[in-house]
Amino acid sequence: MKEYLKKLYTNDKNKYFKLLSSDLKHNHKRFIITVNPETLMMSESDNELKNILDSNYSFVPDGIAVVKAARKIGVKVTERITGIDISEYLLKLANENKYSIYLFGAKEEVIDALVNKINKEYPNINILGYSNGYVKDRDKVMKDIVKKKPDICMVALGIPYQEKLIAKYFDKVNKGIYIGVGGSFDVMSGTKKRAPKIFIKLNLEWLYRIMTEPKRLKRFWNSNVKFMFKIKK
Ligand code: UDP
């Protein structure tokens, strides 16, 4: 697990955003993996996910537990860089530069609401395609993405499905920022609320998510709590 913490991006969020902006300007491709305790714990029993973490993608520290664990072993991570922050930044950047985008994931009504919102609030974004995340044939959607060559591709299917799908097709594209964004479409579409600013500032976003969705408690135990025990050991 140490080797994965050492691969995390350590500078601040704004510097990372500048990298993304430069990638898009120069048509460089990038696969962003937002690393949290769940990703790291799952990789212990999931070889496909482990292979992804062993690869040379762009790893950002998502959860506060990951930031703290990295610091504990001397990796000077500056701050959390979350999937939703990156997604919101990419939408803004795409609107300013008329970039194209493909959105894959979440429930039908959520993706429809998100597309409506983008059309209204980010009118310069060129939406090349979108699909809800409950289709039978996920590969068919990915093949459409490869064919359409978006500048930005967001996949919201949850860990580890989104990362595995992107990894399977990433070699077939030669441009674009690809990112698995978990529940970000639910929030960006306005379907779910992100934690209030004070929770985010105090690094308690995880607590807000458990309070508002108690069924997350089991997931939290299996990922974050076990992760913290492991790091202590
Ligand atoms: N999802 C999906 N297809 C599936 C299962 C899940 O599109 O078969 C979506 C789900 O609707 C949600 C996202 O994947 O929008 C996962 O959200 P979650 O909050 O679990 O992710 P987290 O942010 O915790 O990683």
C-alpha cells in the first residue's frame, strides 16, 4: 500500500488544474484516478484493480484518510483533490474553451438532469454523447466514446467499475482526460447535495455522507476504518 501512497500527486489543487488545462490545450491524454481508502482496500483482493494502481496513471489523493496516511510515511501531500472538484473545474474549462465531453454513468433521470444543466449553464460545451450507467452493455458505450474522441470523459459507475472500464479502453485513445467520478453526477445534477462547506473545510465530508445515507456505514467500515487500522499497524 505504501508504494501507492508514494505515487500520489503532492502539489496543490490549482497546480493540478493547470496540468489538466495544459493537457487539453496540447491534446495530451490523462487517466485520473481519485485514490481513497476504498480504492486501496479493494486492491488487496482485486487483482485487476491492483494492476491499475501499479500502472502509470495520474493518482490524486481523494480522501482525507489517504492524505494523512501519505503524510505519515513522509509523502508531502498538500491537500485533498476530489473527483467532484476536478469535474466542476473541467466543466468550467470546457465551457471557456469549447471542449467536447462525454458523460457515462448514474441513473437515467440524473444524467438527463445533468445534461440539461450543462446545456443551460455551460452552453459552449460540446456534449458528444451521454448514457446512464445502468445499460446492459457498458462496453458498447465505451466503444462509442473511443470512436467520438471527446476532450473530456467522465465515468460515474462507482469504484472499481469505472476505473476498470476506463483502463480497458485507455490504450485505444490518443487524447482526452478520462476520470472515474463516483457519485459526482448525483451532486452536479442537483439530485443530491454535497456536504455543507464547513464539513468540507473540517475534512468531515465522510461524516456528512454517512449521516445523510446511513447505508454507507458498512462500506465506510470495510474501507476507511480497516484502512486506518492497517496504516496504524
Ligand atoms: N451507478 C451506475 N451504475 C451502476 C451502479 C452505480 O451508474 O450499475 C452510479 C450510481 O448511480 C452513482 C455512482 O454510480 O451515481 C456511484 O456513486 P457512489 O456514491 O457509490 O460513489 P462514490 O462517490 O461513493 O465513489
